[in-house]
Amino acid sequence: MSTLAKTFLTPDQYLEIERKAEFKSEYYNGEVFAMAGTKRPHNLIKTNVSGQLYQQLRSCPCEVSSSDQRVLVAPTGLYTYSDIVVICGQPQFLDGELDTLMNPTLIVEVLSPSTEAYDRGRKFGHYRSIESLSGYLMVASELIGAELFTRQPDGLWKLTAEGKRLEDTIEIESIGCRLKLADIYEKVELG
């Protein structure tokens, strides 16, 4: 019985390949992980949240980026593509390519059945190590639901807002935004 040896890449090798690739991949600890496509509800939710954040932040020093913005979690070495990233203040990038962000303020992940456990667990663990990050919003794609975790002054993370009904609103104090679940789920058909 033969076993195939895994090929481990350095971060520089990953970036060289990724910058030329047609498809996005995450990188962690020498390994590259292909990213799967998403379904219509996931895409609509992502667009709705991004649009709401953009409208509310357009006159302040924050900007909204989509899932094409690579994020480096420098303390752990994870390179990933979050569904939505908000950056307040001057963006900091890994290098002159300006394609690997290092200082997100808010990260939003739309949960899919195949990624929910990772987004809630290990990925959130990585995100918590980003010094600039003040909030992590998870939005369900199979049912109505959103949870906002906020970094506290002592550095611990706390569930600070939760919505389970279209009438609910998520208040993101760190960036001065409010998201109504009715707006998040506009035109989204849930099974």
C-alpha cells in the first residue's frame, strides 16, 4: 500500500500560487485548502449585509470589503477569505500587493452547513487572536439567526447581540451600525 506525501508550502510559496490562481484557497500551517462555492441564500445574505454596512459606513473612516479580500491572521498564520470584512482607519497590508489585509475591525461569516462548525470553532479561535478585531458576526443561511461576539476591554469575547426573528436588530457598537434581520434576509427563501 502506498501513501502519498503531503506537500507543505511556505507562506511565500502559497501567496505566489494564490496570486495567480483562478480559485481561492485558504492556507494554514503549510497546507492549502480549496474553498467551495456557495448557494443562493448564502450569496444574498452576504450581499444584503455588505450593502447595509456600506450604506451606514460611507461617511465615516471605515470601508467594507467582500470575500475577495484575503485576511492574514498573523498570530496564527491563517490566510483566509472572510465573507465580509470591515476596516476602520488605515488598512494595513502584508506587502505592496495590497491583497492581504492584516487589521480587520469586524468580520462577518455567513454560516453554511459545511462550514458552520469551523466558523464557530477553530476559525473563530484564529480570529480572536487578531488585535484589531473588535467584532465577529455570524449569520445563519438555513434559518433566521445572527450572533455578534464583541471583544471586551479585558480581551475576552462575549455574545453581545443575538437575533432569531425578522423583527430583531443587531447593534454593532464598535462600528456604529445597526442591522435589521428583515434587511439581512430580504429576498432570501429559506427551506
